[in-house]
Amino acid sequence: MSVKERITVTVDSEIAAQIKELAGSTSSFVEAAIREKLDRHRHARVLLDRDLSEARRADPEGFAEAEARVAELMKQHFGGAA
């Protein structure tokens, strides 16, 4: 069995009511929702990494230019390196 850690989550009262109505366990419901979201993010990252790798192979010079531009925009908008 995995180790559980207690956290506090604040949600809109309507959402809380719906969770209580639908779920046997609020914790299990929230954990399942978080796991699902994390899985979608991981999957999206895999697809993005694959697409970036393909773009890099297809046009190395164009990719390097685009990558440098994105890094510059990130620096301008977020004050740091990409």
C-alpha cells in the first residue's frame, strides 16, 4: 500500500456538494481526478517531445532558429531562461 499524505484542497461549494453526492470517499474521488489529469499531462508531454524531435530532424536549422526565438520570448515575458 502506498503512503498517503494529507493535503488541504479548497473548492467551490457547488463542486464540494457534487463530490459528496457522487463519491463514496472525497479523498478517493479527488485523487482519481488528479491522477487522470497528471496522466493526460504526461501523455501530452510525450507527444510534444516526439513532435519536437521530428521537427528537429526535418529542419535542424529552422528548428534552431525557432527554438532561439521561443527562448527569447520566454525570457522577455517571464524574466528567465526557457
